[in-house]
Amino acid sequence: MLAAAGPLAASSPRDWPQFRGSESLGTSDDDPRLPEAWSPTENVRWKTPLPGMAWASPVVWNDRIFVTNVVSEGDVEPVKKGLYFGGDRPGISQDEHRWSACGVDFGTGEIAWETALHRGIPPAPRHLKNSYASETPVTDGERVYAHFGYLATWCLDLDGKVVWKRDWEPYRIRNNWGTAASPVLHEGRLYVVNDNEERSSLTCLDKLSGTTIWEVGRDEGSNWSSPYVWENEQRTEIITTGTGKVRSYDLDGKLLWELGGMSSIVIPVPFSGHGMLYIASGYVGDQKRPVFALRPGAEGDISLKSGETSNDYIAWFQPQAAPYNPSPLLYKDLYYTLYDRGFLTCHDALSGKEIYGKQRFEAGANAFTASPWAYNDRVFCLSEDGDCFVAEHGSTYRLIRKNSLGELCMATPAIAQGSLILRTTENIYRIGS
């Protein structure tokens, strides 16, 4: 039985309030309405054009889907698919950009409201594969928090009216790659990680006013992983991953424990289940691409010593099993890893034992950024080409089908109310049987 808790674990199964859902797992309760097959015409309930360039995932509460967006008034360089060198863009575009948040009607796909948040020249450069709206918003069903790491956080009511705004300094990011860490909510507080090359921090804001409750400095360089609120059997912890250290803080910002040994670029989001915390980082250029499964209750530095694969608080460790961009997937008793170049692996979630090694979906399917998701004993892996490979959940790899939309896909979908909410670079889709 899966035992997991997260920052919005009290939300209804109908809702999908943050990146990868209320518990950051990317899974949903089984529902026969959830689609296994789709195409540009099959099982599409509606499709709504959504111009702009934004990798932020949609979030859902009741009859509203919330998305953030950035539209450039000038020409935008086309995105190259897959992993490659040469995507750095040190210059700042001099074209005016428009930042906004939208509320989309869940039933019809109509844009219920769009709120203009900012207009101007971007405050900093970005990588060709990044966007100026890569952070996923978060909602508690009363307000929506639209966060842009280089710029500001806006709090809006459910009708799109701005309640408050918190500005952020555009600190220098490694190689001018841009920002991506999404905020999380927990019990009246909004947590924001801002890891950069100048002044890294974890900030706790009052969700009603945007005022700072506390802020702690972090001895970290640039990272792109969102924080995670781990509600375990002993306490509640704010988990932040980083190139230097994984760190856990209590609700007052006090450091509880830290763990070294991550790869040199950290993107995947932590999550929990079976009473353990799962952490991964797998930059493709490193030999060190670790996965850790941690027990609660740690104090101090719990890093593994040379030759160790476990200790009092590290239940299991795999040195080269982590993905680069996609976050791993914990579904029932199995731990799946989707690699950026189009492979899927499976491990036992309790022991870390390999169930099956790298399985390629098909030749030529070698560009994956969105995180995988699961429901109805199916594992879904969406490529940048818009092809979704559907594998059977279980101890034997079996590819069931491929669903193709023919549009560039970078954002991880939302799952709500028997439907898949999928954002491409051109449209937002509601897909359901």
C-alpha cells in the first residue's frame, strides 16, 4: 500500500494543484475515464490554442485549469530537440515580452480570464531549451501563485485578480540557463527556492500577504529542482536538492540534515512513498548519477562514506540510475526512471533492486523532458516530439502503444477528473475517454 504525503495531500483527488500533483508523484487514482489512447482527433474533449513559449505545467482546481505564459513580440529562435551542446544564449533579447496567467474552463476549454502580469525586456538570458515561464504555478483552491524565478511571484484569486506581488532579483544563473524551480504550498506558507551563482536562498512567505516569514541562505550554486514538503511519521521537513548538498529544513528554517554526492546538475523533484524519501540527480555528462531512498529522522551529515551503499538513514542507493531532466516515477511498489534519450528502467521501490534494465521505446525516440506519469496500471512517457509511449506496469517491460500529437511537448501533463490536461507549444488539450 502506497503511503505518501506532500504539501497539498488534503486536496481532492479531483484536483491537481501543483507540479506532478498534490503529492509530487505524478500518479492518479485509477479511473476508467482516464485515457490510454489518443491522437489529434481521438479522445480529445477540446483543444485550445495557447500562444507563447512556456514549459510550466497546467494545474487544476474544480472547474478551472491554471497556466502561466510568456509571449515575445519578436521572433523566437526555434527549440532544438534532444540533448546537445551550444544552447547557451548569453545575450538578452531586446524584444518586448508579455508575462501572464490564465484560467481555462475545464468543461469547455474556453479562456475564462487572462491577467497581464508584466510587460518588458526579459531581465536575464535563458538557455535555448528553457523558457521564461518554466516554473509551474500552485493553487490551494482559494488563490493561484504564479512564480517566475527571474522576475516575481504573483498571488491571484480564482478570477484572476492580483492579490499581492513579490519581486525577485535576477541573480546570475550558471551558463545563463535561466530558472525552473516551482514553488510549493504548505499550511499557510509558500516556499520558494532560488539557487543561483550569487545569493542562493530558501524563502518562506505568508501565502495571504506575501511577506517574508523567514529566509535562509544556501551555500549552493545554480539548481533547477523544486522543493518538496515531506510529511513523514516523525515530522514535517522542507527538502531541497542541490549540486553541493541535499538539505532538509524544519518549518522554522533550521537545518536538520544534509547529504552530499549529487551530480553536477540537479533537476528532478524529490517525492516520498512507503515511508521513504526518494532523491535523484543524473546529469548525462557525469559518472555520478545517484538515486537515494532515505528513512525519516536523520540529523547532521548523512552522506555515504567511500564504499558504502546504505547507512542508518539511507535505505538504498544506486550510483548511476538517475535521469537528467524528467523526475522519476513511484507507482505502487515499483520505481521507474525515464531517461532523456528514450529508455525506461524499473527498480523495486523498497529495496532498490533492479527489476529490468534500460529498455528503448523505439529507434529515433531520443528526446524526453516531461516527467512520466501513471494510472490504471499504465506508465506514460511523453517525448518532445509529442509521442507518448505507453508501457504496462509490472516486472516485465511491455510497450502497449504510442500516442502521437505531432506537436512539441516539454511540459508535464496534469491528471484530473478523468482527464489528461496536456500542454504543447501550440495548444492545451483535455484528453479523456
